Amino acid sequence: MALRDDLYGDVKSMLTTRCGVDESQVTEQTDLFGQLGLDSLDLIGMAQALQHKYTVRLDNEAIAEIHTVGDILAFVLNQMSEGVES
């Protein structure tokens, strides 16, 4: 559970910095594009930061499926539990 909490905190921090919103506005159901106004380049930048910190691979296909904060959490945690194939 601590890993999930750390990841959630990191994602919230990235989003508050990129979008200029209060952390209280970011929940797992928050729509990254509709509610926070992210664009695909913002999401790619976040994906790169998460890949570096959590040693996961977020390819373009995976990024295209991410729409909410919960989607990010689920994908990264799933990658970590399965291990990333090189």
C-alpha cells in the first residue's frame, strides 16, 4: 500500500505543478484532459518522469489508453507487478 500511496502522491504533485491546480482537486477519477486540461505532450512528459522514477515502460499505445489519474496508477502498478520486459 505504501508504494501505491507514494505513486499517487507523485502523480498528484506532477499534476498540481503542470496544471496549477490544488492537490485537493486531483482524485483517482479526475479526467486528465477534460478536467485538468492536459494535452498529449503533458502526458508524455509525465510518463517519462514516471518511467525514470519507477522503472516502468509507458509506450505510446499505453499512453493513449490513459484518461484518468486512476488509469496512471493502475498501469504503473501493473507494470511493476509484472516486471518490464526489455
